[in-house]
Amino acid sequence: MRSARSSRRHGAVVAASAASFDGKKDHDDVRGSHAEVMAAVPHLEVDLNDEERLMLSTGLAEWGGSAHPTEELARLMGFRDVADLHERSPRLLQRLTERQPLTGQDLQQLLAVTELAFVSDRWGSGLDWEMVSPLGDQQTITVLRSLQRKLSRTQHNT
């Protein structure tokens, strides 16, 4: 059974998705709705281990290095634009390294930047990940899947 907060968040996502298919809203309205849903997630009690923090920090740092963000990718990853990605990155990195609380939006953005940096050879580090990351490909996949499961369980329980 979903909590009231989870049901509202789920309802907003469903409404935004439906609007994108029926043509009643333009793309910016749907993207705005998604951003509002992500921003509404409170601070999450997610105990990130050292490997997860290292992977997320590396993924985030790549967008100031070998990864090539576009405006569209920045929005896809939950930022307003590339400037917002670059502006928020130092604060996100600080929260990670200092073990400060992270919001649902923070965690979603960190996961998205890491997923794209790791996987995409066109926009992210891709095939060069093992050269820029202290984690190898296999270890990254293991840590990434573990974190995805952890975040999924946490968000479904809020």
C-alpha cells in the first residue's frame, strides 16, 4: 500500500506521462512536472557506502571533465540546463564527500549523471570509464545495480 505522499508523487508522474502522450501539454510542461515531482521528494535516509559515494562522485566529476553535456542531457538528468549542472555540481560533490543528507532530487541527479557518464561513449566517459574512475567496469555495474535497488526500495517506502 502506498503512503499519501507516494500516491501524490506517483499521480503527478502518471499525469505528466499521460499528458505527453495525448498532446495536451508541450514538452516543457511535462518536463516541468517531472522536475516538480523530483523536487518534492524529501531528504532520504539512504546509507550510501564508500563505494557508492566514490562511484557517484566520479560520475558527477566527469561532467566537468571528459563527459560532454548538452542542454537536453542536462534537463534529462534533472537540471534546468548545463549551467545549472555546473553550478550545482560542487555542492552535490560536497554533500557526498562530507556525508551530508541528500534529497531525493539530489540522489536522482547523481544517479542519472553517473549512469550516463559510465555508459555513454558519445556524451559520457563510456569506454574510458576505467581510465578515469578508480572503479572498473564490472565493479561499477555491481555498485550501480546495488544503488539502483537501494534507491528504488527507499523511494517506494517513503
